[in-house]
Amino acid sequence: MEIRNSERKLPISLENLDLNTNRGPKKKIPISAYLSSSGISAFKSGPPSLVSLCLGVVGRHLEEIIPCLADISVIFPADIKMSIAAIAKRRKLLDDDLIISLADSSWEILDVSGSDVSNSGLAKVAEICKSLRAVDISRCNKITSMGVSELVQHCRSLETLRCGGCPSSESTARRSLSMFKPNLSNVEGETWEELDTTEIGHGGQSLRWLVWPRIDKASLEMLSMECPRIVVNPKPSLLTYSLNEAPREALPDVALDEPFVKDIDPETWVVRGFVQNPTSASLSLNSNELPIAEKFRLAFAERDARLAPKRAKNARQHQRRAERNWMMSSDEAKAMVFASKATRSLHKS
């Protein structure tokens, strides 16, 4: 590319163009640095905020803070509590005590997917957070239909539920479907307008979106027949906005709590060498959790120990060969060897 001047031509390349002043060559900066994903994101989002940096530090040392978290979390804003819960979930530290200590009455979403939260923890959080609109309980082995019942009883505004993902959660989802079906056996009134929702349901009549990726055919047919208001596994709409368009919380490929950790360094929840469960007595010795340098050191030590006997044998052979070569090198050496053998024979006799 050339820039024409009244006096001469100035050759300017993209490799040394000053992108800050746009006034010609100043400092060579590879254009690939600006076209990389990190460079583009830096231009768009800018540096992380001080709050995000602080949350990153808290997240890296979360297991040390957990014992006193119930006492200090009362001064945190609701969004900060949600961010800490999201970090704890990603660090596999989220359980009943932790989520209860962080629960805030203003929360509208709850993401405990893949955590150790159980029925009692979910029931207590649902009792505190009555305004929940979207809840993700997928891959939770300790949550059963009893926990889902407590959830729908306390949270009458629940619109989106995520479930499934593991055998236990799949079973919980199947057993919970009856809570969302209308019960028309003992109702009074001549028209639908006269019916009270508390009389035809079990408290789960506000549900509109069910995210269950591996829903079985029988459950899907039952929902379509008896609960046509519930949309199962909605897809994002490519058309203009409509009343039936699925909200962000109902899209399966979007983490429910992602907005609360989007500005936090992902290294926060991949800290090496931490104890995932603070109550466990010992650190797991799984080699997959070791740093790569430690894996190399252990592999070298194992190989060194395996080859030690062979090295010792080679050393003995080398010594005997050296002695034999020395003995054959001169008559004086031969005489010394024979004299030594004769002396040993005399001592034995």
C-alpha cells in the first residue's frame, strides 16, 4: 500500500503502521497482534474492572474463606453473591452450606448444575429466593423430585427449569413431570375462567420452558399432550422478536450464571493443586491433576529407577574389561596379577 505525497511516495506497510495515531510509521507492531482473539476482545471490552479482579482473588482462595462466608456474606450485594456462587460451582465447592449462606431474596436465577447441592439445600434456597424465574439443577445427583416439589411450591414465578444430564437427574426429571400437569379431577366451575390455578395444579403451573436435552420419547409425548404450554428444549429464534421467543435462560448452550463471571479470569476456577472438597481428609493423588512439570519429574524418576540395575551391570562389565585390558598391556602388569593370585592362594592354604 502506498500513500501519495506532493513531494514523494511513502511506502507504508501494515506491519509497521502506527494504529494509535494513524500518522505513519512510528513503532513496528505486528498487525496479527491486533487481529488475534485476545487483541480484538481487548479493544472491545477493555481491561477488567476492579471488582472482577477482586472476585478473581476471592475465587482463588475460596476454600479458605468458606468457613466464615456465612458471617461476611451478609454485607455483599446480590450480584457479588451470585458471582461467588458461580465461581464455587466451577471450582466444585458448591454444596448446601455454601449456597444457603449466599442465597439472596432478590435472586431471579439459580444455577447449581453439577454441584453437591441436595434436596434440603434447594428447599432452603427456594424458601429464601421466592422470585426465582430460572433454575438449573442438571447433573445434580443429590436432588430428587422432593427437592423439585419444594422448588415449585415456594417459587410461584418459576418459568424455566433445566434438568437431566446424568442418570440420577434424568430420573428426577421423569418423576417431577406430574407436578406440571393440570389436575382436573376435583374442580368446580362451569368455565375455565372460574378455575383457580391452585386447584388444578401442584404449584408448577408457571413453568413455560423445560430444558431437558435427553428427554425420552414417552415424557415428550406426555408433555405435548397434557402440558402444551411447556416448550421443551426451545431453539433460538432467527426471526424478529415475538411473544413466544425463548428467553436467554431457556437456551441450552448458554450457562445460566455466565453473565456473573464473564469478566473474571477463567484461571480463577482452574487453580492447580487445590482441594476440591474442603471436608476431605487428603488430597487426591490422581495424576491428571498434577502440573505438567511434576508429571515429567515423576516419569523421569520412574525411568531412572527402572534403568538403575542395568546401569550397575554395565559399570561392572566396564570395570572388568578395563582390568583385562590393563593386564594384557604389559609384562609387568601380568606379573603383578599372577603374584596377587599366588598370594591369595598361599593365604587360603
